[in-house]
Amino acid sequence: MELNQFSGPGQPVRHVKVRYFLIALVPILIFSINAVITGDMMAADLRIPPDILQNERPWLETAGRYRFLSATWFFGALSVLAVALLVRNLMRPTARDTLAAAIITVGIVLALAVSPTIVHMMDPEGSRIYYRLGADFYEAALLQGRLPGCSTPGDQWLLGECGDNPVITLFNKVLDIVNVLAGLSVGALIVSMILCLETRDGITIEEDAALQAQNLRQMRQQLYLSSLILTFGMLFATSWMYWPLPMVQTSEQAAYGSVVLSAALFTGTYFCLLILSFYLPVALILDGRVRRLTQIADQGTETGEPLDAEDWRASHGLKEGAVDYIRAGFALTAPILAAFAGGISPISF
């Protein structure tokens, strides 16, 4: 089937070379390195003693739960938005190989994201992510909370059986759902960024310049969306990390807070590197295209006079260069890391 059979009259078919989807291997590498670091270089269970909790005010558990649920709600909505935008993007006339590569890439990223959930389904008694902040401590803190409709462990509610610790059950079930949404959203962000590398054959220099300007605009939009999801991904991560903090005795809050802050810094570093891993390759490829177009335009001047490269690029919406793209990427990610590294959480607890 010819490519133009996917479009109507006058509608250009979007084509992105399949090899560009190999950019997804970079964030997959970051994901793998993160798994190795957390698995081999961090304590599986900090064994924080539960007796640092204050037991006379169990209602303080709800303070952490409200933050966790609100962060989950917002992050979930943004994840759905990222996927919806990708679906709308793929509904444009698109070459079959490009469409297949996009769907396969999202599927691979989703499979990696839900792998912890699959492991937990196969081994319900295995370790969970909160073990890294103290399994007994975390479970004891959330055990103080109550869920409507969970009077006995065998009761059923929205997400299944209540269990011996209903609030921990809530946390685990919600985390499994978020893993799926995060996999979908990250896959959608990666693919949407790669789709900014659209090419067309048989077009003039002016048409190619207009196409690259469009690609750059879409790339910046995807960077802003990625940054937004990064910010609220960090809000979600810190919300569950700080969940037990209000129940910790005043004399121990600073010590526990320092552990959580360092964990949040590591998570923020991972998220930032994940975004930069698929943004920077696309930005550098587009920068190379703009440079090549500028050279071609210079060679094609009819007057024989040297082309003013800056004016030509500015007149075609191609003024920004590689340094600007790198600066933009770090400008959107650095503040999050600086906040945690400086010991100042962006969330008021």
C-alpha cells in the first residue's frame, strides 16, 4: 500500500524514519540503570522502628492520605492527557511503518513500567516500594487509618479485599494503577517527542524550513508537557514518602524527614534524566537539520553574496540552536533538583 493512501486529497502523510524510534533505547537504559541502583545499592528495608510513631492521634494519618489521593488524581489526569494527545496525533495521516513503530514503542515502555506490578501479582508477599522507607514503620503508621466499609479483613470495597491493613491495601492498589498510567504516559511522551522528527521527500528548501519550524514548535510543546508531568510525578512520589511524617514524634521528624528528602532527591534525579534522555537526542537531530538547511540555502543564493545565516533562520522560525535546546531542557528540570538538593521541598508539609 502506498503511503498516500493513508491521507485525503492535499493532506501530507507524516513519515518518521523507523530508526529514530531507537531513541527510546536511551530512556530504557536510564530505567535499567535506576533498577540496578535501587536493587543493588540501596537498603531493601531500612527497619525504622515503629515506636517513633505517636499513637494518641491516629487521625493525623488522614493528612498524608489526602495529599496522596490528590496527587494521584492530578497525576492520573495528566497521564491520560498525554495518552489522549498521542492518540490525536496518531490520527493524522501517518505512514504505516511510523504508526507501527509508535505503537510498539509505547507497548515496550508500558511493559517495563508494569513489570513491578506483575511481580507483585505473582508474589503478593514480596517486597514493596515503601519497604525502602521501613516496612514495619510504614505499615504501622498506615494501620492507624480506617477505610469506610472495611470493618473486617475479608470485606470487599472499591479495589477488592480490605486485608489486615486496609490503608496499606489502598496504597498498594493505587500504586499498581499509577504504574500502568505512568507507563502509558511516559511511552506517549517518548513517542510524541520522536514524532517531532517528521520528514518529507521531494520538497523545496522553503517547505523543508517550514516543516522543521513546525517540528521545533511541537518539540517545545512536548517538553513543556513532559515537565508538567515530571512536576506532578514528583508531587505524587513525595506525597507517599511523606505520608507517615505527621504521625512521627516531634523529636524524630527531622531525622525521618532527612531520609525522605534524600529519597525524593534520588527520585527527582531519575525523573529528570528520563525526560532529558528522549528530549535531547531529538533536539540535537533537529538542530543538525537546521544547520544543513542553512548551508543549502547559503549555496543557493542567486546574488552570490554570503547568506546572513542568523537572519535567514530567524525569518523561518529556526533561530534557536543546540545550546538553546539544552538550556531549555535543563531550565525545566533543574529547579526540581535544586529544591530537593537544597533541602527545601516544593511541597509544604
